[in-house]
Amino acid sequence: MDDILLFLKCVSDKTRLKILKLLLEDEFCVCQLTAILGKSQSSVSQHLKYFKDLELVKEKKDSKWTYYTINRKKYDEYLAKIFTLSGKTFTELNLEKIKKRYEVVKSEKP
């Protein structure tokens, strides 16, 4: 479940959501993203670190530039985890304490 939270944290930022959309469309280097977003190079690089930590980007070196694209396989895995969340049990999500509280509250329902 922590990986889902990290993914949602990554895409919940306005700038990172814009970067996600751009990288879903094409490949870009940091300097191109900087020009498009109107952000500093260090800002864009910090935002890309979220994507790198989640293995959401592929990197392609071309001389002195690094181009980024979305790792579709990993992106699709995160989306699948979110979409199948309702089908998971509390135990599968490591939420045993919540399950117990849920059962108590449900049994006391007026």
C-alpha cells in the first residue's frame, strides 16, 4: 500500500502532474521541461526525482543530454493497483487494525 501512496503523492503535485502529462506524450530533457514549465532546472530535476524513485521514468542518454519518458509498464502497474484497491482485502493491504475497528463499528451500527 505504501507504493500506492508514494505514487499518489508524486502525481498530486500540480507541476509533477504536468510533467507526467508531458512525458506520456513524448520524451524531453530537463532543459526542454524547464522551458515548457517556466521552472528552474533544479526545480524540474527535483520533481523528476519523485518519478525516478518510483521507477516511473526511462532515461536515454544522448551525448550530454538525458531524455526522459514514462516507463509505461510501471505506470500501468501503479494504475492497476489503484483500480483494484476495492477488490483487495484489509489483510492484503496490511490493514488488520483498521479491519478490527471497522468490524466493531459495523457491529454497533444503530
